[in-house]
Amino acid sequence: MSQGFAIELYFDPALENQVLKAWNILARRQISTHLIEIESRPHITLFSSPFVDSAKLESVVKSFAAKQEPLPLSFSTIGCLPNDNNVLFLSPTPSIWLLQFQSQLGDAMKKEGFEIGEDYRPDSWIPYCAVAQEVPKIRMAEAVCVLRDLKLPVSGYAMDIGLVELSPARELFSFVLGNSVET
């Protein structure tokens, strides 16, 4: 049974490999394997909802992606979310390009009747790339120390945008930015 849907922003192979390196280090230390187990892909979540009309959304995302260019990203900080999922993440250096990208996607979705939840409105959205979920509380400090050993910042580009059904993560579609060809 689906736990919802998410529109995700994916990275170029070099940047994706840097994030996967963090996942694998945390997995080897038996701190967190959740993202690997649910077959996730390194990403920044742009939108999430329990229900969507995926066919209608595919048209919106395809049109939006065709008008965009790859987006420069630089993950420069480590953080955690103050919730029960014990999520650790890499945070991108804030850029007007990333904020506008997410805001414009929301505008395109609203025009087609999609409702944007509070967490994904431009004035409250927090961009991040999860590197660990469900970290035991007693291992949070250790996990942060492990992540501090990464050579930050890591930089690259956001290259694709896609819709996944959760969980496990199952990609329904994705599009290369600046190109309307499906990947």
C-alpha cells in the first residue's frame, strides 16, 4: 500500500555518488540502512502528498522540466530534522535558483489544481538531501561525527526531476531538465 508520493530532484552521477558514499559509510557502521532498504535514490524532495493524479502530474512535470536547465548545487552543511524519524541530511547552500525552481514548480502545479502542503510552500520549504533515517537516538551524535568527516562542500548539478511512490521508493517517471525526453 502506498505511503504517498514525492516529486524529487536528482543529481548528476558524481554528486549522487558523494551522497551514496555517506549512505554506505553509515550502513557499514550499522547506524542507518533505511534509505538503502527502501531503494531510495539521493534527492531533494520538492513536493510530497498522500495522493496525486500521477497522469495529470506527469504532464505538468514534463512541461516544467523542459523549460528548466540543470541547477548548480553545493551541499555545505549537515543537519537533522526535529521529528521522530531521526533524519540526518546534507543541506544545500541556499541559492536563488533552487528556491525559484521549487516555487515555480509549485506555481505550475497550482495552475493545474494541485494543492501544495504547508511544508512545500516557498516560505516554509526546507531543501535537504537525507543521508540517514531512523537513526537510533543514542547513535545520533556518532552519525553526525561520521558525516563531519565528509569533505564538504560537495558540489554538482540537479539534472532530473521525477515522481516516486513511497515506500519502498518506486519511480513512476522522470525527466531530464531542459529536455522533454523521458528517462
